[in-house]
Amino acid sequence: MKVYMCAVCGFIYNEAEGQPEYGIPPGTLWADVPETWLCPECSVSKADFIVVDV
């Protein structure tokens, strides 16, 4: 599982954890997150996220 970070605000999306509070269950791969999903902190799109090493 990978971790993605918003390049604008630093919000972290962890595939293992998902975002259940936003309807994305744990284990949801980044590719399966809807294109309409926006960063919950700053509202940018998935295109503004980068893969980070953890």
C-alpha cells in the first residue's frame, strides 16, 4: 500500500487507512479513489497529490 501527500497543504492519504469519514474504506487504492474526490483540507484534486516514501 502507498501513501500520497497533497502538494499544496501536506494532507496525507494512506491507502491502508482510506478515508472512511469521506466514504473511502480502508484498503482503497489511490487509483480507485474517485476522480471527483478532493483534498479534505484544501479542496485540490487528486492531480495535486504525490507519492511519498514512508
